[in-house]
Amino acid sequence: MLALQVNQLQAFAEATPGAVLLDVREPWELALARVELPELPLRHVPMHEIPGRLAELDPAQPVVCICHHGVRSAQVVAFLQRQGWAHAYNLDGGIDAWSALVDPAVPRY
């Protein structure tokens, strides 16, 4: 599985034009905390909706999946890869690691 560490995300975003951050958390989680990088637009599709909304995603577009700790997003990455996505990455540690290691202004929950 392709994965990124939270301290690699900014450089990845800058080096990968057209990439998107796919937040697979529930709406209430997104309302609490989010990663905001100008170079990496955010798409929100809760994990349980991914199969039904797959047509909204572009398999040629690099995607970094994020959740709370990286478990749900790893499952989504595995699913996307089975569907033919060659450039699907998991953000290891999720938004919790982002808050702890990169941006403490992002609330932890």
C-alpha cells in the first residue's frame, strides 16, 4: 500500500499538481477538525459512501485518503487500488498525527 507520513504531505501536495485529499471521516468529524492545504483540495466522501460514489472520483488523479487515525483511510486505499487506482495513498496516523506532529492548531478528538 502506498502511504505518506504527515510530515511528507505538504511536499507531496506541492510536487503533485492535481492531487486531492479525500477525507473519509463522518461529517461530524470533519466539522471538528480538518487539514487545509491550498495545494491539496479537500473532497469529503464518508467511507461507507465510497462504493456508491466511485464515479465522482477520477482514477487518474492522485488521491491521499485521510481519516482519524489512518485505519479507515487504509481500507479505502486498498479498495481504490482493487478498483484500478494506481495513485491512492494513505495518510499514516490520520488527522490525529497531523495535529500532533504538524499543526497543533487542528483540534484533536
